Amino acid sequence: MYAKTNPSAGRLTPREKRVFRIVGVLIIVILGGLGAWAALAPDSYSSSGHGCVNVTLPSSTGGSTLHYCGAAARSFCQASFLSHDQISRRARPQCVLAGLGPSASP
């Protein structure tokens, strides 16, 4: 029936109102938790260290990240200390932070 002909048709019962409130609060809590996690969670690509190298380079789409760990990081750092291109110049400080400088032994 239409609400104009049945005035109580559009009203919610107290139980329905309570269910809507509970669902609304749960949605707000979940979204707040996801927002806090996104803001505070550690980023594995944030900095170099512990044998991993992260280098952020400018590119045509804004930026790109090079991420290497273990043997790949060692060979990347060895090559960066031997070369003189832009990527190598940006990689050297990150290699030092990761403990993979020119004097680091494998």
C-alpha cells in the first residue's frame, strides 16, 4: 500500500531501528579500522635495510620502485657501484643503507 493511504507503512519498528544502528556502528568501526591500518601499517618498500634494497625512480607515470633482496640485491648493488648512470647514482645510498656497500662481503 502507499504511504499516503496507510500512514504507518513507512515507519520502522524499534527493533528495526536498533538493527540499523548496530549495522551502522559496525560499518563505521570496520571502516575506521581499515583506515587506521592503512595509515599505520609498516610498508615493506619504505626503506632499504637488512639485505633488501628499495630505490624509487622518476618515470613517465610518476614513479617506479625497484625492490631487490638477497642475491639479487647484492648483484644490483655491485653493478650500481660499477656504473655511472642515473639509476646507479640513486641506488648507491640505498645499497649502503642495506649494508651492501662496495666493501661489503657476500
